[in-house]
Amino acid sequence: MMDRPLLVLFAVCAISSSVGSLAPHNWDCIACETNSMLAGNWDINNPNFNNTDLWWAKTIASSYAAVALNLNSANTSITVEHARILKRLNPKIKFLVYQNSVLGPLTNEASATINAHPEWWCRDDTGAPITLPQGYTLNHSRADVRSFYNNYPLHVFGADAKELLDGVLNDDMGYSPHSLAKTNLARHDQWYRGKMQMSEEGSAIYGALNGGEMWGNDALNFNSQFSNTAYNGSVVNWNTSLAYQDVGFVEGAGCFWYQNRTTGEWEPDRFNTFLEGVINASAAGKPVVLHFSPGPSNVPIFKYPQEPSPSYNTFLALQWEGPTGSAQNVNTTADAVRANAKKALVGALAPFLIVASELVFFQYSWFYELQDGNIPCQVGIECGMPNEWYAEYSKPLGAPTGRAVKNGYVWTREFAHASVYVDARSRSSAKITWH
């Protein structure tokens, strides 16, 4: 492994301008002293990231515009302390917490409360509770459920909420008519409308608190668009659910359902729909956070290295797909994973720059733990990226000369210091020419 990571020390005033909302970035670079286009979501549960040596917190606070952390399931005060540390290092960083809109806050305390309220559970058309492996499905058509869900982070943060908490990232905020098993469409859609109302009510709560926001994963409904899903008489689009959220979050961008699992190439029409949707959303004033994984990759997920020492010194990475990965996983070692992340960066960064506006942000990692490639790590700590930030992040970029130009499946865009090329039919053809 290489030397200690080079930290990018931001001037605090350059990252964002106000408490609460996700402020527009500038065009100086992806992440450098005067700007950050980085925002992301992850867990911090690994002992490598402790409160004695804060190298990891300094890296986050000096490099990211916004983070959404999963609440520590056993002890939520740990997450509050993480927020306090990051805000102390950079008062302008936006700090949110993750919750699952279907299951609720994924903590032991919240689960106990939900389990004690059977009237809160969704039930199918036979009256049986609708469950998932992690718990009961919450019925957001009930006002008391929405109140519990939206106010739980305020309960966790207590008197510190106004100073430390900038909102909530809500998972599963898109539309699918099949979300509730054995449930007729009318009852299903009533539940969906309740989730959208939950987001609006949460936006009012956190907006009044300090200008905070509700982010929604899957809010741009790309999967439902791919299958021509109809809601309320019309085919869903990027705004069907996003209209009720402050910020859209897109996971798996460029991988997962955007690619052919045999060839590893992007599905051209799906990828065009994705690019167009993000452009339209940001043009309408909606911030969007794009979580790209190195590609081509998809589930299953593997732990690296295979024989760690100590046992917790590991990270997660997805399986590599396509002609070089269908027969065997080319992520054979931890070092191979890191090399593949570096090699595949252009296949994520180029599409990001095609759709980027001042309101579009970038996350690049294998999965959802801090060490899965979200930051470079110290020598001896296993992480899913090289031990220093990607050189492309700090290269001068400059403002775009205009929006991306689309010619069928080919997209191009010019910046002051870069030319970007993406062909939705060929991942390997993605190119950024720096000048």
C-alpha cells in the first residue's frame, strides 16, 4: 500500500454558504481547496475510524460538501458525535442522516417502537402484516407514522439538532406499483401518496429548523421509467416523485440496472434516459446527488481482503461484470479492487460532467461503508480506493461553455479546461481530455 493520503484542505468559506440547504458548487475543480462537487452516503461503523485519531474526519470535512450518515443502530449518540466532529472541523459541511422510508429509522430503539405499534404496520389485502427481513413496512398514510418518522432524528439529536442536523436522506422514494405484496393498486397508491406527504412534511420541519432538506433516493424514478410504469394515468418521469423532495439521490449510476449483465456495457436507451433526467431535474432547480460505482460492477458484494488482520480491517466491493468479469471476478485482491477503481473512474466522471450543473454532486465508491472507496485511507487501513485522492479531482476544470450536446447516443461537452465525450453504447469510449 502507498503513503498516507494527501488531504485536500478547503478554505471553509469556499464550500457552501448557509446552514441547512445544499448550496451550489462552482467550477474550479471536482474537489480542491476552493470547491467541492462531492456528496455521499455511508456508514461509519469500523474501528479504524475512531475519535482518537481524526484523520478520517479531516479528510471528509475538507473534501465533501455534504454527507448523509446511517444512524448507528445500537448507539445513536455515536452518529451525533460524528456530526459534532465534522461540523467542528468544517461548519459549512452539510450533515444529514439516512432513514429507510419503508422500514423507518434502522436503529434498535426505533425498531422497538415500531414493533410496539401494530397499527402502524402496512397490511396486505388479507390483513396480514407486510414484512421485510429487517422489519415491518410502515404505513405512511397515517399521520402518526409520518410524525414519528420525521421527528425521530430530532429526538436523536435533541437540543443539538439545529446546529448539527441539515436534514434526512430517505431511501426508496420512487414509485413502483409492486412495492407492497398482495395489495391492490388503490391501497398501494394511497401508501405511496403518504410517503410523498411524509417528505413534504419533513421538508417543512427541517426547513423551519435551519433551512434543512429532505433528500430522496430513487426519487427520479429511472427504474420505473425503464419499464414504462404508469401512475395516476401517466407514465412516471423524473419529476413524478422528485416534485415532493428537496434533493434527488441516484444510487448505482452507471452500473446495476443501467448496464447489460453479460457484456458490462451500458444499456444505451436506459443510460440516455438517466442522463436526460438528471439534466432536466437540475435545470428545474432540483439538486441531484449521483452515486456512481466503478463499472462495470453489480451485486453480489465481496469483502476484501479475504483474510484481514485485524478482522475488521476490510472493505466491500461489487463483482466486476462483462466479458472480463462474467467468468471470474477480476477483483481478485484488495489491490486489484483499488486499481480497478482508479482505472474505471473516467467511466463515472465523464457521464457526471455531461450532466453536471452547479446543483449536481458526485459520489464514487463501491458500496455504503466509509472504507468502500469514499475516502483514501492511511497506510495499513484497507479501503476500496488508492491511498490518495484521484488526480482528476484537483485538475482545473472551469465553467462549461454550455449544456451537453447530444447526437443519438453520443454526448459531448466543453469546459474551460476539459473536453468530455460519452457514447452510451460503449463504456470504454468515455473520455475526458484535460487542457
